[in-house]
Amino acid sequence: MKKMMIGSALAVGLLLSDAGNSFANSESDEGNMQGMDLEMALQDIQAQRVQLFEEQLNNQLETVQQRNQQLMELNRQLGELNKEKVATPVEDTDKQTTLDQQIQDLKNQIDHLNNSQQMEMLRLQSLSNKRNEAFDIMTNFIKKMQESRSSIIDNMR
């Protein structure tokens, strides 16, 4: 009885969580859930939660890769401007001033992207931790359900 109440409370908690909302709100999954026992419903919800984190992680990884590409391009442009500045005669102050301004603008853009990249990497790490935690919860749940089955079978003997 106690395990049933704990399992029911866990099911309600998962259904009310963000990952559970996507499951509970989809009509096609509602019909599938009615024929399931509590264990299968909880396992299905947790598996969908893991999948949701996996998708978010992949999206975040793509974002990080795009920022890396932007940074590489800006660094390439900065290198070209620095080469052009070195090749420009010192007497050509107008061009030197223009190049200095362009170099400073590129450095500001690179700094901004680096700051954004650090925030994106923190979000990526957080999503990875949440996904791993979801896997651990799912694994522990399956293990506990198996232990409960084994205990019931042992008690029947």
C-alpha cells in the first residue's frame, strides 16, 4: 500500500513537471496511457523526459557550434586587418585610423561572442547534467520496480 501511494505521488509529480506536461498534454499519448499500468506509465513519462532533454541538448550543441564558426570567421577577419595594418605605411594616418577602428570593432564583437559562448557552454553543461539525472532516475525506477517484483515473487513462495 505504501509503495502504491509513493508510486502514485511520483506519477502525479512527473505529470505536473515540465517534462510530464508535454506527455500529459498530447492527445495521442493520453490514449496510450490509459491502457498502461502505473509502472509502465511512469517509465514512459521518464523516457519522454530523457528524450526532451536529449533534444534540448542537441539544439544547444548546434548553437555552440554556430557561435564557434562565427568566432572563427571574426578571428580570421581580425588577422587580415592586422596584416593590412602592418603593410600600411605609417605616414597614411587616415588609413591607420580606419584600420584601428575596424580592428577595435572586431575585437568588441569577438569579446561579445566569447561572453555569449561562455553562457551557452554553461547552459550546455546544465542540460547535460539534467539529462544524466533523468537517466539516473529512470534507471533507479526500473531497478526499484524489479526489486519490488522480486520481493513479491519471493513472498509468494
